Amino acid sequence: MSAPPLSRAARIHALLLQALEPEVLDVTDDSAAHAGHGGFDAQGSHFRVRIVSARFAGLGRLARHRLVYDALASMMHRDIHALVLDCQAPEDPLAASSP
């Protein structure tokens, strides 16, 4: 018997774990809050990601976001409508704080 397919949030989590080896990774599906809005999909379409990774050290916000978008490229145009990112390096002042 095969396992059920991963949810979109679980796929995002797995792709980011593999690509960026984060110390902290929280993926939240905020889709329910967007019901009736453009891009809404009951399977998940609006996500919030908090990630702390050494791969972000020395990079600006845009470069950090590009690394995340690259890791999620296979999902960006059909599975993800909105993505809110909080990308921190371990040495960043807010990296240890709660979401």
C-alpha cells in the first residue's frame, strides 16, 4: 500500500529542509484565511515560512528570498499563490526569537 501524497505544506517543508538545511523551519498554511480571495485553493495556496539557516549568512533579504524561491521552484507557479517569508541567519538578532 502506498503512502498518501504529502500536503503542500509538507512538500514545502521537505524541499526547504533538503536545500537549506535549516536550524529552524516553520511552515504555516494560511489558506483558510484567504477563502474567497484570488488564488485560494482548499489544498493550500497561501503559506508563511520562518526559516533560520546558515546558508543565509552574509546575504541580504532579497538574496535569502531567492534561495527559498529556488528551492521551491517546482511548486511556485501552480501550488503556491502567496508566500510570506521570514529568513534569518543564526547570528541575526531575531533568529532565536519566537515567530
